[in-house]
Amino acid sequence: MWDFEIGRSVSIMMRTWPFIVFRMIVYFGITLAYIMATGTGASVGYGVGHISTDPDGPMSFALGGGVVGFGIVSIAATGSANTSSISSRPATSPSWFI
């Protein structure tokens, strides 16, 4: 049988409410960054697309600008585009493991 107590769960959540609120603020900020970068990239792409002679140029450039904006935030959110340095570390066991 599953041993679950709703009161205990709510008690734990009430003790950790600052961390829950902080996590919500961080997630909202990341979401806002994606919306702003994608919208800005699309609007810049739409403006630049008017230089094109193609009648569908503004829409094509807007799509490209939105993708670039999304990609820039994705790279910034992960901290680095190059993660190969993590896997190049030698695998060593801690001294207490012997």
C-alpha cells in the first residue's frame, strides 16, 4: 500500500516555500527571455526581409530571425554551446572509494 500523507506533503512545501517561489521566478524569467528573443528576432527579420525582392521575403526572414533568437537564448540558457570539455576530463575515482 502507498504510504502518503497529504498533511506531511503540505508541511514540507510550506517549509520550502522560498525555494518554490524562487524556482517559479526563474522559470518565468526563462520563459520571458524566450518570448522576447523570438519576437525581437522575428520582427528584425521581418524588417530586413523587405530588402529581398521575393514577395515572401519578409515572412521568410521573420521565421529565420525567430529561429535565431530562440537559438541564442537556448545557448545562453545552457551556459555554453561547447560541452565537450566536460567529457574530456579523466575518469578518476575518489580516494575514499579504494
